[in-house]
Amino acid sequence: MRTRARFGDVEPGAGHYESFYIKAADPSGGRALWLRHTVHQRPGDEPNASLWLTLFDAGSAGPKAVKATYPISELSAPTGAYIKVADATLEPGRATGALSAPALEASWDLTFTDEGEAFHHLPHERMYQGSLPKTKFLSPYPSAHFEGTLTAGDETITLERWPGMIGHNWGAEHAERWVWIQGGELAAQPESCFDMAVGRIKLGRWTTPWVGNGVLRLDGDEHRLGGFGKVFSLKVEDEPTACGFEIAGNGVKVTGRVSSEPRNFVAWVYADPKGPEHNTLNCSISDLELEVTRKDEEPRRLEVSGAAAYEIGMRQADHGIPLQPYPDG
């Protein structure tokens, strides 16, 4: 078990959100699956659970998306599994499930492997135990490969070694603004990946500069990127459908840009347990360009075409992407 569900530890009067999410992309580009198992608990209320499914296809007018929400009786963390929501179970090496909603009926039976280790975005274990930061996240399987089938409506898709990842985040409050960027199989190396999560945190009247962490796995080496000691070297120029960035580690710097067409994005409402909401945009068939500069080496350019993830969370609602008709919480 590379992580565990935290919702069982939350006091009844506290607020909590938690998400286990899967991103898997066709290695030839243009198609991807994004699947979330979530828990939402407003202070003083019982939690509920949801399944969120998005199927991205560059050959269609836009993503297929659906969300179904269930009462606490449909939520558990079975022995040997990470989470179970209604008929959907995520466990080490396998994700199975189904959901039925007026917009779409879907089912999936996936297996996955990852030869790499889990990546903990927060640099110290004690940061996962305390109240701060209010958002905690890690990537239990940052360079996974998926096999199996997904049926969405009348379409069945077979996944054959689709690269992707599984993530886990939880907390009492979302960041004021955040960006997540992920790409796998860099330079045709199966276990390589880039995974970056950065945010701006609200502290009273003030909002911090961008701060966050990432990992670059390339050529058999792992480079930790970002962190509190690299705040002033972290650069993020975010837009609803594109983002330029620069993030550094010890002896390595990654400069890049991720983008896709607006029609390839899905937009959802994410609510903090205490109430304020974000609009969250995601495209898991984005194009990612990276320039990696390592000490005493020439810069190296890498590309992921139509198979990278770009997510941005924001307070603004004027981004132009149609919002899915599902509340959060």
C-alpha cells in the first residue's frame, strides 16, 4: 500500500476533502481517461462520495464527462484497497467500477503497474501529519501503465500500456489557485515522467507567491524540483488553456509550456469544505514541451504530444469553458 485513505480519521465537526485520481493517456496521443474517487465533508455534516469520469478525445467536439454522488453508506476503505465508492474500487494494481447517470453510463476494468516509487510532493513526512499545509498530496504511482477496458455509452476503449499516473490529495481547504502538469514516457523511456503541482495560498488578506514541488524522472535518475527553498526561482505564467513555467532542483532546471485547444478542456466546480468554490479546468490530452538543463550538460528538449495533463484551479468563472452541471459537496 503506497498510501491510505484519510477520511476515516476526520473528526465529525471538521471539514475534509479527498481525491484518488487516475490519468491514463493513449501513447499515440489524442485520447485519455481521467477518473476521480472523491470524498467531501462539510463541517458538522456527514461526508458524501462521488465518482467523476472524463473521456478526452481530440477527434470529437469535446470531452465526455459525468459525475455521480453517493451517501456515506456507499463509501469505504476496504482492507487491501485504497477506496471504494459505490461499485468502484481502487486497490493496488487494479481499478474497477461502474457508474450510471442520465448523461452517461460507464464501466471500467483496469490493471496497472509502476516500477518506480511513490513521489511525496511535500518534502517532510511530518507535513502530512499536521494541520498545515491545508492541502496535502502525493503521487502513489507517478509513472504507471494501464491495461484493460473502459466502456462509456456505446463506446468501448481498450487500453494497451497507456502511460499515466495515480494521485492522492486531501485536506481542509484548496489552494487559492493551483496548477498541475503531468507527462509520462519522456524520450520514449517507459519509467520516465514529469509531475508538478504548484499553488498560491491564501493567508488572511494576503496570497503567497507560487510555491510547490515536482519530480522529473529521466535516464534512470530522479530529480526533486521546487520546494520552499526554490520559491523565488519558480515561475508560472498560467492561462485557462496554457501555462508556461520554470522550476528548478539541485543541479537541474526544467522550463516548459503545456497547452491545448479550448474544446479539449473539461470544467468542474470544486468546493472547499467550508463553502467557497473554484472553477477547475482539466485537459489530459495536452501538448507538453520541456527543456531540461542539467549541470555540465547541453539543454535537452522533450515533448509529449496530445497525452499530457494540465489542470488549473481558480476563483474566476470567465474562462470560456462550459461548466459541467454538477455541484460539489
